[in-house]
Amino acid sequence: NIKACIFDLDGVIVDTAVYHYKAWKRLAAGLGFDFSEHDNERLKGVSRMRSLEIVLECGGVTKTDAEKEQLAAQKNTWYTEMINQMTPAEILPGAQEFVQSCRDAGIKTALGSASKNSMTILNKLNIVNLFDAIIDGNKVSKAKPDPEVFLKGAEELSIEPQFCVVFEDAIAGVEAAKAGGMKAVGIGDANILHEADMVVSGLDKVTLEQLEILP
Ligand code: BG6
Ligand code: MG
């Protein structure tokens, strides 16, 4: 009774966290403080502006709204320079195959990402056509854990939320899926993503049969 699968992008289809991290670290260095890999974990699934606020908080730095706009734009320039170099080789193991297996089984597929750079990344990976609907950071006004991004995906696919499964690596993303009345498969650590209905280490470790027996 699964009719649609909705996929987060960063951390599920591709590992962009490393590029986000490099760009934030460079921004922090310019402001005179170090940004650690540990703190980078807090940025997963979080919008660009909220990420900046977390980074500034880590450095104990305060900025005006206008300065924040400018800093976020600078970070994004560095980030886009890096993602423009991405190739299909960077698609995470099993991701393309799993999304394709959904399509082959007649299950609709959608992307549900907070990133405003989603289209650039999908184009670089050459997988735009894997998705029947693409909802990215440009189409939503409420960030995860609000379910808006996934509800819009379900709506564009014309599938009721209870027949949708969301694949997410971020706590906020799993919460968003559950808040939207959907099933959630966590990608990562079961101790962290404990609200998910099931947790696997990657899309190479999940089968359509497993989805059918989700609670
Ligand atoms: C999410 C990432 O997918 O997108 C976050 O997990 C990121 O780390 C967010 O901040 C927004 O991305 P972008 O590309 O719009 O700056
Ligand atoms: Mg993610």
C-alpha cells in the first residue's frame, strides 16, 4: 500500500554535507573563529539562514539582518563553486538504483529538500528525470520539522500522505515526515533517528518488501 516515496537530497541521495562544511568553515575563519565538524552536524536539514545563525552562535558572533544576508550569500557563492564540480560518481551507493526500482514498481517518486540548490545538484548528478515531482527550498516557506515540503510533494503526486514513505538523514526531516502523517525511513544512526519507523545506513540497504511491512 505504498504509493509514493519522497527523498531528501543532502545526506540521502548525495553527500553534500562536506561541501556545506567547507564553505561554513571558510566563512567562520573570515570572522575569526573555527567551525568544527561536530558543530556541522547541527546544520543537517536546516535552512541556509538558520544554519548561518547556528554558525554565528558557535563563534559567539552577533550580526545585523543585513550583514547576515550578505554572509549567507557569500557562503552560498563558495558552496555553489564546489557543487558545480560534482559528477554522477558522487551519487551515494544504491540511491539511483533504489529510486529507479520504485519507479519500476509503479511507485511515484518525489524530491523533498530544504536546499535552494537542489536543481543544480540534480543536474550535475544527471538524475532530474528520476523524480515525478521536485519540491526544493525555493518552493517552501516553512522549514523542516514543518511537514510543508513533504505535503507539497504528496500533493503534486496526488497521493494521500498515509501512502507516502519519506527517506531522511536529519532528525528535523524525520519529524517533518511524521508530522505530515507519513512513514519515515531514517538514513543513518538508529540512536539519533529514533522517531523513524525504520533506520538503515543507506539506500543500498533497503528493499521495497521492507517498506510494505512498515507499521
Ligand atoms: C539541506 C542541508 O538539505 O539544505 C542543509 O541539509 C542546508 O545543511 C539546507 O543548509 C539549505 O541548503 P541551500 O543549498 O539552500 O543553502
Ligand atoms: Mg538531509
